[in-house]
Amino acid sequence: MTTQLIPVAPAAIGSQTVQTVDGRALHTFLEVQSHFRDWINNRIEEYGFEEGKDFRSFFSESTGGRPSKEYCLALDMAKELSMVERTAKGKQARQYFIECERIALQAHGTPQPANAHLAAQLAELLQGKVLVDVDTLSQLTRIVFALEGFLPHIVPLAKDLEKQCGQPLIADLASYRPASTPPPRAGRPSSLAAQRRFDPADPWIPAVQAYVANRQEVTLTEVLLHLAIEPNQRTKNRLSKLLQGLGWRLHVTSVQGNGCRVYRND
């Protein structure tokens, strides 16, 4: 029998009865420095926990003062909260909850999967890793693309530093070309006016090039929404100049009698 570090008991969350942990008891065990209310609210918002699914909140009975808000946490939520603390206490709590879950399953006659030890090893490997959701990864990708646009300006500065210190700093950097930047095509039609307005250092360029690479036709709104940029007159004007500078041409077509402005790679 495992030592009871934190009380675990069945309780109703939503329409189900599951193994639960008192949020305040977990906060105390983890020795979190911030106030319980701030800690639990921040974690719920940061990791997207849902009331009625991951936890149940309620107000404690008043003893004359203002009742406090308490939280009944599902065991899965308690394990995740313990893991993200990335402390020895957090690791101890998570392993304790895993053991409590195993004992509960055995008590109900639920067989353990044959690869349970592999699942435990995987959990250990994930300990301390950074977990990023899809939206965050998409934003990080766009930032990387934008930074690539500055590389042509960084190389000359680095070469100047090489001359000053007499040491090679960028052995392979000078020949680097971002994967999202295709070589220029000879004879591509583009207006002289668009070329004059086109800024080759625009940080939007790599992300735009990556999006339109395999497309023959796009609209300004479509591209801006992909870049998570609000479509307005200013952003549309900037993107229009950028696309035309890259060789895309504006076409006005008719859709159900209404004019539609599209850019084509022709």
C-alpha cells in the first residue's frame, strides 16, 4: 500500500465520478510560492482546463468570514499540475498519483495494459520537456520565417566583425539561403512601380513566400488571415506591394456579378 501523501478520493465532476484531489492540498504539498487563488486560476487559463471535465469548483461553508473558493481536481489534472511545476515535489506527486490510479484500477478488477511499463517510461521521458500546442507552434514558425528575412543584412555586419577581430565568425552563413526563399526567376513580369515600392527586407516576405509557394491564386484577406494579421486597408496595401514585388499580378474577376481581386502567379 502506498503512503498517502495527498488525500485521493472519488467525487463527482460533471456527470462522472472519478478519483479526485483537493486543489488546496496539492498546492500545499507542491510548496508553490504564489497564493493558491492566483496559482490555480493561472494554471486553468494557461493549460485550458475545463470546469465540469477536469475540475469542479465550489465555495466552502462560511464560518463567519467570507467563504473561500475551493477546487476538486480530477486525478489527470492533478498529475499535469504536478508535472508542470518541474520540481522534485512535483515529480513525487505525479508518481504518487500514478500509483494511486494503478491501485484503484486493480481494486476494480481492471487489468493493466501489457505495455504499462512503456507508458511509464514515456512519461519519464516527457518530464521536463516543453509542450507546445498547435497554435503556439504556428506562431513560432511565423516568427522564424520573419527572422530569416533579416539574414541578408546580418551577413555583411558579421563580415565586418570578422575583419575587425581577424577570426572567422560565419564560415557557412554567407552562402545560406532560407529554404522558404526560392531563387529569382528570370524574366518574371512585374510592374516597375511595384518594384520601386517593394522592400526586400520586409519581415513578412519569408512567411508569405512559404504560404504561396504551391498556390497559383490567392487573395489578400486569405494570406493575412493565415499570417494572423488583421486585414485592413494598411495591411492589405503592404501585402499588395509585397506580392507584386515577388512577381504576382493583380487580376479582377467577377463572382456572381461582384468584382473579386485576386493575385496570380503568372
